[in-house]
Amino acid sequence: MKVLVTGGLGFIGSETVIALYKNGHEPVIVDNLSNSKIEVLDNIEKVSGKRPTFYKVDCCDYEGFKKVFEKEGKMDAVIHFAGLKAVGESTKKPVEYYTNNLLSSLVLVRLMKEFGMKNIIFSSSATVYGVPERVPLVETDPVGHATNPYGETKIMIERILQDAAKADSSLNVCLLRYFNPIGADPSGLLGEDPNGIPNNIMPYISQVAAGKLKTLHVFGNDYPTPDGTGVRDYIHVVDLAEGHVAALKKLATNPGVVIYNLGTGKGTSVFELIAAFEKATGIKIPYVIDPRRPGDVAENYANADKAFEELGWKAKLNVEDACRDSYRFQTTTASK
Ligand code: NAD
Ligand code: UFG
């Protein structure tokens, strides 16, 4: 399939481009480089041996984005990664988050209609479940109120796409709810390279290991979990990327709206993650215990059975693999 990949130079998008090539698809990337670097394109070429067509276009810019559709002709599907994703930042810049994430999605849906494109995969998040009443989370659990504007944009975009599919039975929508993506391409050339101090734990630990940061701050050791630290479902980005390829296959069967959790189904605590990182790299991670971070929940992990049953997809790599790959990316390619 010829697949439009918005946000294709980002962390998950770039790895998905690799997976698309591996599975015989042809990616076309649109990215405005707001949270990625053009060098990622060279690194995609180094890993896959192929250089994707790339457009530096903002998905909110209807005229600019329309030119991509005109130029590319028939495209079979779109994977919509483009968006702003920092939870903390979204509470400080809510209007920017609503504007960018909603407008880019609305412009995309309008162009899909104008150009007769029928298949979309959307990067959603476990954040749409809000504060979970119970874990593991299943797809039929209620979509609640997110604890931040970023999460609200995911809930709203899910709804917009579902309503669009209700009005047009030929539209196929796959909502993929990611849990906690970590890891990097095993080549060390593609991964997550956040600006400034990382918000998420994996890049933070990697930067401590590489000597860029001094000490990890563990946010709370008094949660009602086995060791008191927060439990999450960490999924290797290589597995996550494969999930998108499996979802494309599903869309080809005209399923209408389908929703899948993409997680491992296994919860890992902060202490367990630190131990896995130390085992995988042989580097000791110094840490201090800080108070809980506002908005964090004790436990969040997926029931990923539906993706296995309907897509034949499940995570194959473990957190140690992800720690090893994150650290390799940190020490070879990430900004020093
Ligand atoms: P990322 O920031 O690395 O990638 C997003 C890419 O989109 C960036 O390259 C950025 O430059 C681009 N972009 C942003 N706004 C754009 C616009 N208006 N037009 C064109 N390009 C634009 O983030 P990621 O971690 O790869 O996440 C990809 C998607 O997955 C996002 O939608 C994110 O919300 C979602 N998601 C991520 C996580 C996570 O923890 N990483 C979890 C759940 C869901
Ligand atoms: N944590 C620390 N120290 C840090 C960073 C995080 O102890 O420096 C802890 C958190 O308290 C939490 C766990 O590590 O228990 C994971 O935190 P992350 O920030 O890495 O991830 P979150 O689960 O908070 O957030 C992720 C995605 C969001 C998404 C959310 C809900 O980053 O995009 O899951 O699905 F919205």
C-alpha cells in the first residue's frame, strides 16, 4: 500500500516507516519538523536502504497539505501521528494543543473526503481512559475525562473520526491506543530525542546513564502497588510499529471503526524498570525518591488480547530489550 504518514519523522512515526518498508509498503511522509529533525530522513535511509518522499508541510495548512494529495495521487491509507504530545506542556499551552491536534486532524479528514481516501489509523493513547477504575484496561472500558488538554485532544479526535465513519460507511477508522512507548531502533539511529529535560522516564534514565543528567527522580514510592512505585505498560517502539502494519491489513477488510490497545499486557514498576535498565546496560542508575507527580495514577496497563485475536499482533520484545536499545540510541545518535 502507498501510505501517507503524518508526523513520520517523529519517534513512533519514523520506526513505523521502517516497519512499512519491511512489509513491502510505500510510505510518504508529511511533517512540519516542530518536534523532529530533518536528519531523521537520512537515518531512515541508512536503516531501510530507501529514502521516503518527504514534504515539510504543516497538517493544519489546508492549501499546503492539499498539494501533497494532488502531487501523490492515489494513496491507500494514512497513519496520523502528527500532533503535540507533552502532557505537562499541554496544561500550560492548552489552546496551542487544541489548535494543532484538532485542526491537523480536521484538515486531514477533509482532504481524505475530497480525494476519496478511505482508511485512517490514528495514534491515540491510553490516556483516553482517564483515571482507570480497574486494570488491565480493555477497549470497552469507558472513555473518561483525561487529566490534561493533551488527553482531551485524543478523546475529541477519536470522536470526530467515529462520527465521520458513522456518516460515511465506506470510511475505515482504526484507533490505536498506545500505552507507554519506549526503546529505539536496534541500529541506534532512530529513537526519542526530547528537547530539554525529559518528562518521560525512559529518556530520563538513558540520559542519567549517559552522564547527561545526574540522578533519576522517582515520583512517589507510596502507591498501592507491590513496591510502592507507579506501574505502567512499557512497549518497545519496534513492536508498536509492527502494530500499525497489522492494523493496515485489518483496514483492507473494510471493518468500519475498530479500536485496539497496543501494550504488552504486563505492568512494570519504576523500580523494576530501573533494575531492567541496569541489567541490560551494566550501568547503575542513581535515584532519589520525590513526592508523587500530580496527575499520575498508580497503575496503568493494557489487556492486549483484542489486538492479538483480531490483528494477530502481540509484543515480542521485553523491557530489557527496550532499555538496551534506548541506551544505544542515547549514546550514538541523540543530542549530547
Ligand atoms: P513525536 O513528537 O516524536 O512525533 C510527532 C511528529 O509530528 C513530530 O515529528 C512533529 O514534528 C510532527 N508534527 C506535530 N504537529 C504537526 C503538524 N501540525 N503538522 C505536521 N507535523 C506535525 O511524538 P511520538 O512520540 O512519535 O508520537 C506520535 C503520536 O503518538 C502522537 O500523536 C502522540 O500523541 C501519540 N502518542 C504518543 C505516546 C508516547 O508516549 N510517545 C503515547 C500515546 C500516543
Ligand atoms: N516517572 C518517574 N520519574 C520521571 C518520570 C516518570 O518516576 O522522571 C514515573 C511516573 O511517575 C510514572 C512512570 O514513571 O509512574 C511513567 O511516567 P512517564 O512520564 O514516562 O509516562 P506516563 O505514564 O506518565 O505518560 C504516558 C505518555 C503520555 C500518555 C500517558 C497515559 O507519555 O503521552 O502515558 O497513557 F498520555
